[in-house]
Amino acid sequence: MTDTESPQVLERVVPPWISAGILQQGYYHLGGAVARAVDVAGLLPGELLDTWALHYDGSPFVDHPDHVDVLRFPVHPLMQLTTPAPTADRPWPTYPMGFLFGETVAPVWNLERTRVPVGAELWRCTADGEALLATFAGPAMGWQGASGYFPPIHFVGARAKWRDLDVPAELSRDRNSVELTVVGSSGPDGFEQVRPDVWRREVPRSEVEQFFELVLACTYRDLPCRILQHTAQQSRLLLLTDDSDDARRVGAEEADIGVFEVTAPTADLADVGGTTREMAAAS
């Protein structure tokens, strides 16, 4: 369980559809505005929305909510956190000063899309306290406490090269080992089946040749995008712009607050290329 008092634990408010996606479908993407959990601890639902300035026109939150759901998660070595930059006016908050609102001085960062790390928790905050709804146990096991599961088939989150494999992976909580995940009808030697068509094996981090995250980019109808999922026929794209006019032009939908995704014909993608973020090898 995460330690809310640790400065290495971050938190973000999640809209209702993401909370439902976690609990019902095993949704494991993470990104957007985040703050240190210790800086926003103990706030009531209405205070959380005030602090995050989520009472804007078109907000998915009601004015006087009986609960607000938040994700709390440890900082991961591959996470990309940046200070918010001034941008054009948007209906939703963009935090151009680099801080949340409210009485507490709370720095805020933008987290680039990634997979939730091991130990991430979904909490429900009410006027009477907090309740833990689900805990992420890794890409093979998914969310414990949720009814749904989604296998790690997106180009999102850490991967590892081990022997002749290049597969989705995640660090253990103590970061001394790496869990490897294989999705398929059968698993390699030494892997245990933990779900239908899902296999896992934990290996010492020192045996892993490379622990990294692959970020695939492209342009689609002249818009910069990140490729989240890809087949020969179609690709799921994250728009790297928060301009709702651009999103409407390409038929994108709001996947998170001020974040848009679209499914596009793979043949229509241009300038496809990738970068690799790598974690230093274990000594």
C-alpha cells in the first residue's frame, strides 16, 4: 500500500469514466496533472474539486459530489514529469502557474501517458472518509479489487529485454526484480499462467538486459500523435494537442480531462518513429 505521507507518492483526481474503466475493464493508463499526495491529503470531495479547479463549464463532476475518486501511485523511474507551460485558454484547468488552487501551496506537474505502476491505488473520498477500491498488482495480475482485466497489449508502459524476449514488464516494489508478462495461448518455459492467455515470470533485475519504455509517435491529418495500439488495419492514437477544434476535426473523443484519442486507419499515419526511455542497468 502506498504511503500518502511520502513525497514520492503522487495523486490525481480521475473523472468518473476512468474510475469505472479501472473497476470494470482493468484500464491501466495513467497521465495528466498530478500533485504530491501529501499536499492534498484530507480534503473533502468539494474541496478536492476546488483545489483542482474542476468546476469548469462542461466538467464531468457535479457541483456537490458525494464522492470523488483519486489515483495514488509511487513515482516510477521511467515517468516523465514536466512543469505546466502557459497555453491558450481552455475550459478545463491547465495550471500555468505550476500550482494547484486553494489554501495549500501544492506544486503540480504534467505526467506523460504511461502505465500505472505496481502499488498504484484507486481511492474513493467521501465526507465520511476514504475507501480503497483497487490496487494495481502489475501488468499480469492487473487491478486487485476490480472486476475487469485488460492485458498489456498497448504501446504504453515499461518493457524488458531478457534473454530472447522483449515483453511488457514491471519493477517489483523493492525494485530488485522485474515481472515479465507474455500474452498468448502458451507461455515460455518457466512462466506461470495467472489468467487465461496471460503468463508471468519474475526475474532478478540484474538479469534484465534492458528495462525501458517505447514511445511511438506519428502525425495523423497533420496533427502530432502518440501511437497507443497498432495493427495493420487501424491504430489507436493519443493526440498531442489539447485543442478541442483539432479533436473535432479528426473525430477524436475526450479520453480524459482535456485529453483526446482517436482510432485511425494505419495507412493514414505519417512520420512514424519511436524513441526509447531506458532505465539504468542494475549494478
